[in-house]
Amino acid sequence: MNTATFNEIRSEVRIALEKRGLAVDLGAFRFDENQVKFGVTATLTSTPNGESLDSKRTNWNKYCETLGFKKSDFGRKFVNKLVTFTITEIKLNRYKYPIVASDVDGKRFKFTAEQIKRYFDLTNKKVK
């Protein structure tokens, strides 16, 4: 087996899995003249009824209540220092800054749960 053949196989595997609605991550690979080995991680991108599955949203829905948030807070906007942020992710392995939010340019920032709750309170007071 040569590099061109291996790359063709990887490409075909990726295309076949993506056709079935899976997001594909092809890991490290090895090959020799008789065999090829590589890791594949395939993740569903939609439910059988066509609803989109966003891993970040799914993760938020699973863990948000442990930090005192609601499922509806995913994607919620808040303002900090005249910059508008949108909550995009929760990462519980970051015990100090578990909330990830993006600004309008898509740059990601880390926040504590307490900061976000405070910003939500300020946003609610401005709206009323």
C-alpha cells in the first residue's frame, strides 16, 4: 500500500460517513504494504427526525443546572465592558472559568459562573 492509496481510502471513509449524517474525525494512521490502521470518531449531527444535534448545546443541556443555569441560557447574550457576548459552551473541567462565550467577531472568552449570573442580572435590569 502506498500513500496515494491510503489517502484515497481515508477520503472514501470520510465521504461515506458524512453522507450518513455523521461528523468525522479521522485520527492518527499507520500503514505498511499489507494493512492500514487509523482511528475514526464519528458523531451524529442530527436526530432521525432531522433536528440538528450540536454537541456544545447537548453538553450545556446536560450540565448547566449544576452551575445554576437554565437550558434556555445557551446562546443568551450579555454585555461586559460595552462588548456583547453570546454563551456558546460549558466546560466543567475548567473549575474556575467553566463558561465560554464568544464576542461578535467570534473570539472566545472564559468566564466564571458568577460573572455570567451577574451580567444576566445587569442585562435584566436594563431591559425592564
